[in-house]
Amino acid sequence: MSTPVEVHAKAESLYSVGMTDVVDSPTAPDHAETLFGPDIPQVRSLVTEIPGPRSIELMNRRSGAVSAGVGGTLPVFVDRAGGGVIVDVDGNSLIDLGSGIAVTTIGNAHPAVVKAITEQAPRFTHTCFMVTPYEGYVAVCEQLNRLTPGDHAKKSALFNSGAEAVENAVKIARAYTGRQAIVVFEHGYHGRTNLTMALTSKNMPYKHSFGPFAPEVYRMPMSYPFRDGRYTGAEVATWATTKMDKEIGGANIAAILIEPIQGEGGFIVPATGFLKELSDYATANGIVFISDEIQSGFCRTGQWFAIEFDHVVPDMITTAKGIADGMPLAGVTGRAEMMDAVHAGGLGGTYGGNPVACAAALASIHVMETEDSNTRAQQIETLMRARLNAMAEAHPHIGDIRGRGAMLAIELVTPGTLEPDAEAASRISKACHGEGVVVLSAGTFGNVLRFLPPLSISDELLHEALDVLAANL
């Protein structure tokens, strides 16, 4: 068996990205002009109102051609993006605090990723790994096995989306345990397929009118310190595990599935001890403990995976989003004996682990390591928390500031209460959009503004974006 060092070296040689020609320090924002070219200046610049005339024209075309069920956040169409900005078809340059919902973590169209894609695409774009395999798929699995927590033997399988990864993780857990029940948590989000809608907590817009949903899914209390701060993480976990025992029976549970930082639920970071207690309960009862790292993984939080903050080694991890800098790719990584419990042919899919996406993933991982993306995420947190704390002192409707690394949020409430203020979140986000700053909303109550800047953003752009936010609170 190859050592982790040998695996890492093999991946580097398979897809050489020549980063020494691109960056020479972990402070990528200092090299924004080099990284993303002089044709994408790293500035906020509005030359029309938002949206501009060309975007309005394209929005009209969208209305006539695209299902109304496909949502939208900003009414602008993108022409190009890189570093910390998005340039629309009217020439407006917007500061990006969304990263395509935590996807373009190392920066949109990072040159190392572009290089890997353009080298792979002419060789072949698809064969289906299950028909005629290729080394890129294997190399990505090796990297996932190396990077995910724990020194136990691991194996991986690749898919297209986060929902696919979650659904397959559930399949694997059921096959391994011979059980059916799946435990999830309040405020959780896991996808839009039928099974993952059942796993997801929020009705609107994810579940409304789409039932019936897959059975044998049980929702438990979530540690939400802003709203249940009188309880410790261990106390909430005991409440949850007691309900599992009484309402399901530990011997009937195949998997406990949880986001270590909830994404769509509002960047909820559970209190210390919550995840550890759940993991210990899973181990004691032969339950597969699955960490859903689709939004929080790959250096987004200042660690490779958010579960590491709680010193928990999960049995299985689901990944997607930041893994391939915008190319569609997802993975399930788990204990080798669990991953091998499924019969041959039980996992897979026509496009899963596409060779071009695999090339992008290998390049992205290389960039994250050579640029020290975890350190950059920590730097962003330090800068943003200082600014957000100052805003909270001046604006009492900021009830909570939470998250880790470059995955931060504010929860808006009626001052002096826990009453959610969704109207304020909507008003502030629209005002920021109009002034050229991309922010996203989230939360069960629709009252959370979340910030997911690319790690390639400069401190100057971050400060400017936060100036816009502060002016519109």
C-alpha cells in the first residue's frame, strides 16, 4: 500500500499545475493582478444601475426559457469572475462574498485549475469510470482518503453533486448496518432529491408541495447556542440521544447524519461537546456517524474539514462544492469496511468522477496546500469578526455573529429579543446587491446573512464590502 506521502507526490506529478509560476506565498490576495490578470481589476465598480440593460434583456430571455421554479438571488448575468470580484455583462464589477455558495473557494477560474482543465479536456472528456477507468478518479479518491480525518483505512467513491453524495452515504450506511433508520437534525439541509428533501428540515422552498418523501428519517434537536444557550452541547446531545433511544431504538439506526456547521440552516455552530457526544453514542450503538461537509469542507473554515474543530473522527464524510473550484464533483469517503459493504455495481453513475472534474479537483487541492488556504481562511475570519463585532455594537438587531474561517454569518432579530427579523435580512441584502456586493441569505427563519468570500479576495475588497454592509444595516 502506498504511503500518504507517495499518494500526494503521485497526484502532484499526475496533474502538475506549475504553481511556482503563479504564486510565491500563502498570501494570494497580494498577487491578485498576477493570479487573475489585468483584464479583471480587483475593484468594485458600478457603471450602470443593478441590473443593467444587458442583464435586464437576458432576464427577460430567462423568464421565457427557464422554469420559474429555478430561483435567483441577483438579477445580473455574469461575464467573467476571478479573485474577489464578479464582472457582469454590463461591465459592473461586484465584490463576491458568496463564492457560488462556497464553491469557488480558491477563486473563480483559478489559473492552476484552468490549466488542469485545458490539459485534460483535449485528451478525453468522458468514458464513464465504470466502463473504462482512468487514473484521475483514483487519484482524487487517494487524496480524499489522505486528507479526511482519521488514520484508519479509507476508501472513496465519486459523484456529481452534494445531494448525490449524501444519498449514496445513506445507501452505504444501510448496506453496512442492515438497518434502515436515518437520524438528522433540526435546521439541517442535505439536498433536493426525494431522499435528501426528507433529510432536510426547511419546508419552503425546498420541500413544499413535493411530497411524499422517503420514509425512515427521524429529526432530532440541534444545538443552537444563540437560541438555547442555557444548555451545554452535551446536554442537548443527551436530549437528542434519549429521543433516539425512546422513539427509534439505537439498534435500529443505520446512520446519524449532521453538518458540523449547518449551511442553509444559518451557519449554526453547535456548542462544544454536542458532536462528540453524538459520535460516542453512534460508536456505542454500531451506528455510522456521517459528517456532511459539502458546504464546510476544503479549507472553508480554516481546517480541511469543520468536524476537526470538535476532535471527532467521523465514520464517513460527504464532500462537494469547494472540491473542484466550480466543476461538478462530489465524494463519499469512509472506513474501508463500510465502503466495501455495498455489492459491485451498487454505487456509481454515468458522470460520477468525470475526468475533467477530477483534474480540476487535483489542481484545487494542490493550490489549497501550496497557498496554505487554511491560514488564509483564518485571516479572513479575524478581519471580518472585528468588523462585524463593531457593527453589532452599533446595531442591536444583529443578535448573533457565528461561523468559522471564511464561513461567517449574522443573525438579525428584533432588538432585545430572539424574534427573527427576516425583513431586515431581505432589505439589507438587496441594498448590498444594489451597491455591488454579493451577499447571501440563509436560516430557517430567513433572517441570516451569510458570508462566503473566496480565499483569493484581498483585505481591501473585504473591508470595502463590509463598509457597504455597515452603511445599510
